[in-house]
Amino acid sequence: MERRMKALSLASMLGMFLILVMGALVTKTESGRGCGDDWPLCNGKFVPAYTIESFIEYSHRFVVGVVGIILLATTILVFLYSKRKDAKWYVGGAMFFTLLQAVLGALAVLWPQSSAVLALHFGFSLMSFAFTLLLYLVFTKYGEAMHRGDGTRLSRGVRMSVWFVLIYSYVVVYLGAFVRHTESVGGCIGWPLCNGQVIPEFTGSTGIVFAHRVAAAVLGLVILALFLFVRSQAQPDSSVYQAAKLSLIFVTLQIASGAFVTLSIGYEIYLLASLLHAVLISCLFGILCYFGITSLHTEEHNVQAYAAPRLP
């Protein structure tokens, strides 16, 4: 039965990841109104007339429905047969945020929503993916570190910092989604400067994009600092060290992909860069969630007993 739960949790995780990418595609191609004001039908039909916008939007809806069924089956099996309480929390969280983002998506079609509300949609999808990722990891070799730890000792300050970074990363994600839904991408021309200035005027779309850039830069710096502190306290083969290293790698790639989005020339390249940006932030957030869970199961480390962080 555990093999079935592992297979279904993997399918749920991959499905949620696909939903994230397809949701970003819907936003980037402005296909959100591809099915008009109808839900769950598309322009009043079960199989709509073919247009690019309707195909993208209806495909997204279809995938959400299929993944929802898979997740429901996973939820039933986990609650009936799994002895891991954390697995039940993860699958419950995944189901909750999946339903929430589906309801929000339906409301966005039926009634016009503000950009601030629409930006929540990607965040809820990201939470669904993170919960399914954690659920899948429960049934892998990483599950034990998430349940009992691997003997690593971290100071209380570092453990708190991990969760601060996780919460802050979600804020950065929301700002990025807000940039997309307010169509503010063109507010800053060029990179790393914004319209040729180090600090541009904080107004309109320029202010929105610049705020996101600053928040992303700060995220990169705090993850670097966190990696250095974890490196000074944990062994290279420990779960928290590996999570910290991967977090640093992915936040670096994420910042680079943000520059790629800004500097991309042509619609096709811009669309590819934007989807890459969404994929990388999803991977980063998932790793940070795993980092946060494993940090909860580390033992207290005496801060006075070790030297300052080693430089890489």
C-alpha cells in the first residue's frame, strides 16, 4: 500500500507542478478570458470552439480537474493507511489549497477581480505544490530526516531564520505575481539598473517592478547568509546543509532568470523566460519548505561552541 501512496503522491506533485506552469502560461498569454464568463463550461460548451486562448485556458481547467481527482485518491489512501501524522497534514494542506485556488480561479472568471486578489492565485497553487512535494518526500529516503531529523545541531537563531526566509520568499512570490497581473513588467527597462537609474521614481509600474527587484535581491542575500551559518554548524552530508545549498543555487538561478525576462527580445523568448522564472521560483519555494521542516527536527546547537561561518 505504501508503494501506491508513493506513486499517487508523485503523480500529485508532478500534476501540481504542471498546474503551476500552465497557470503561468495562462497569465502570460492573457488567456484568462479565453472561455469568456463561463465556468466550468467554456463559452457555453463542454468542448469549445478552437482558439489559442480558449485552448490554453480550457486545458488548464482540464488538468486541474484530473490532478484534483488524483489528489483526492491520494488523500483517501493516506488517511486510511498511512501511520505518519505529518503525511496527513501534508495531503490535507494540498487538498485545501487546491480547492481554494480552484474556487478563486472560478470566481476570477465569473466576476472581475482586482490584481491584488488575482496575484493570490499563483501563491495558492504554489502552496499546493509545496504540500504535495513534502508528501512525496515522506515516502522517500528524505522522509526520516523530516520525521526525526538526522542528528544535525542548529542554533535557535538559525532555525528561526529558516522560517523567516521561507515566509519572506512567499512575499517575494506574491510581488512577482502582482507585477504580472498589473502588467507592470515594462516598468523597468534594463537590468540591473531600472530605466538607467540605480533608484528610480517609486510610482506606477516602475515602483511595482523595482519593489519586486529589491525584494528578490534581499532574498538572495539572506539565503546566502543563511547558507554560511548552516555551513558552519552542519555536516556537508546533512539534510539541512543540502537544502541550504540547493536554496542558494536556485535563488541565484531565479535572479538570473529575472534578468533574462527583462532583457529578452521577442515574444517567444519572453514567454520562455517567464515560464522558466515560474519554474525556478516553484523549485526554490519547495526546497525552502523542505528546509523548514527538517530544521524543526534539529537539536539545539551551542552558539558559543563554534567559530564564525566559513567562507565558501
